[in-house]
Amino acid sequence: MQSVPDNPWIGLDIGGANLKAAHSSGWSNSCMFPMWKQWQTLAVSVAKLLDECPAFCGVAVTMTGELADCFATRAEGVAVILEQLTSVLPASLVRVYSVEGKWLSVSQAARDPWKVAASNWHGLARYVTRIVGKKSCLLIDVGSTTTDIIPIHDERILIEDQTDSQRLQSGALVYTGVERSNIAGIVRELTLFNTVCPVINEQFATTRDVYLWLREIEDDPTNCETADNQPATRKAARYRLARLVGEDGSTLTDSDIDVIATQVFHAQTSMVAKGVERVLKMAAASHAKRNKKTATRSKEVTSQRSLSSTCVVLSGHGDFLIEAAMGSLGWAGEWFRLKSSIGETLSRCAPAYAIAVLASEELETHLRPNA
């Protein structure tokens, strides 16, 4: 862990399924938090999360939890989250990160909720620009639910999209992750016994089960936030995956489950790869427009040249998915693993750490650190 800076901040990433905290000195902590089930306990959960946190002068906040369907609107979600936070943290210490890269007070954020909704990707991207400098790179952050694809060039984020809807349309946000994504939303049919079998459209299994089975994710017997409320183990994942095709874990062999899991993995890989292609084409067009250059090559050639000159920054906890997606596109360039720079534990809380560092550098405080 680094020494505590002169202006220490704590970063909070309030998600829809997880809470993450990171201190500008390098401390971090996280916990599962299904916002849609227990938003009323957010304040208590944040207090517990920060129980052993080092001293800090300010609290930097970013969020995606406002999208949870327990809130009628984004505005309501932002307001409730801020109200919960300021019941355990002084409002004067809190600054909320916006998708414009600005810091807002609690009251400003509540008045302009779309500026702070789903802002964590932008904070992470700005932090990454400081690591890679003027090098062109493609930041890919894979979490439990979503994948962010962010092109960066000359210390500048090359996308103008700000809202989730805009980023979904451009490919910069792919709503798929390595733990919580419903498999019925990724594939509509699977090959079983050499025959095409439609997938049952129920949340019988999630991508966590795929990667438990493929041994990309370790067993966690204490975690029962699964489709059937049984433990997050490879053994239990077998039964959840079998239900997708109307079978039981006892009626399918290991090789049958292998076939199911591998097909889902390939389908998810394709989703991320398509997002990368769309983002690269968009970034190339945007870069050409900025420099007032006329595009004389096809979009495909532009995309391939952009791809060949880009460093890929891996973030989150789905490196294996990023590697497979980029491999399918013929990627053979430079990798930069965020966890190699800041450590694996801290990289799981990367957006929280990013805004803590940014706040520590950009915001003045005249307060003594709070324990």
C-alpha cells in the first residue's frame, strides 16, 4: 500500500449489484449489494464498507445503481442514493463525479441527475489516460454485469456519448458481464446431442455458472446470489446450466455441460468483439473529423489500422473474455493489465480508486482527515 497522500480521498462506486470503495493510498474494500432488494440499507452497508478505511478528507462518489428497477426514474435513484450516503457522511465532504469529468456538490448532482448517472466508466478512463500517457489505447473493462469499451488517444477519450442509451447504440457499452448476465439473453439456442435445442427463456443460469464450470471463476460456497439461491460452486452450476435446455444435472454428462458452457462463452465473446469493432470504427471517424481529414479508405481498413496501432488495457475481472474477444479479431498487439499496475485486489475496485486519485489531485480540501 502507498503512503497516505497529503490530500487523501475515498472513492465510492455505488453499483446496482456491488458496492466498492477505494482510498487514494491504495486501500480498498467491496461487498455484494443487490440494490433492487435492499436500497433502504445502503447507508448501513456503506458505513460497514468503510469501517476500516484509512483517514480521508473527502468522499468522491460515482454510481450506476440509480438504474435499479426499485427506482421509477434515474432522478429518483440518484436522489435516494445521495440521501442514503449523506445520512452517514457529511454532505460537505462529498463530491459527485459527472460524465463531463466535473465534480458536483450533492445538491448540484441531485438537480442534474443525468450528469452523474452511470459515470464510473468516464472516471476510470480519465485515470487510465494518466497511466498510458499519449499512447493510443483501447480500455476494456469487464465487470459482473457490463462491459465498457473506451478508445483513448493522446490523453483524450475519443467518444462523445455520455448516457447508457447513447453508449449502447455506439457499442461502447455492451450489457454483458462475467457473473450476473442472464444466459437466455445471450443465446436463444444451443446444440445438444448434435441437435439444435432452444434455450428456455427463464433465468435458470447466469454467466457466473458458465465460468464456474469452465474454471475461470473460483467456487464461493458462501455466495448464494445465484439463479436458484444455491451456492456459487461448480457442482451447483452444473444443475443450473442443465435447466437451460430442459435437462437435469443428473441427466447430462460432463462433456454435455462442457458443450453448453463453451457455446455461451463463444457467444459472449462475439458480443464483446462486435462492440470493439463498432467502437473502433466510430473512434476512427471521430478522430478523422477532428483533424479535418477526408476518409479515403474503407471503414474496414480504417478499423484494422486502428486496431493494429492500439494498446489494449484490460480492466475488471474478465481478462479471459477480453483476450478471447480480441483474439477473434486477430489482435496480436500490446496488452496492459491494470491489475499489474495497481494490484489484483484494487483493480476489482478500479473506478472507485480512479475517482479517489482524481479527487485527491484535483480538489482542494481545507479539512483535517476524517477517520
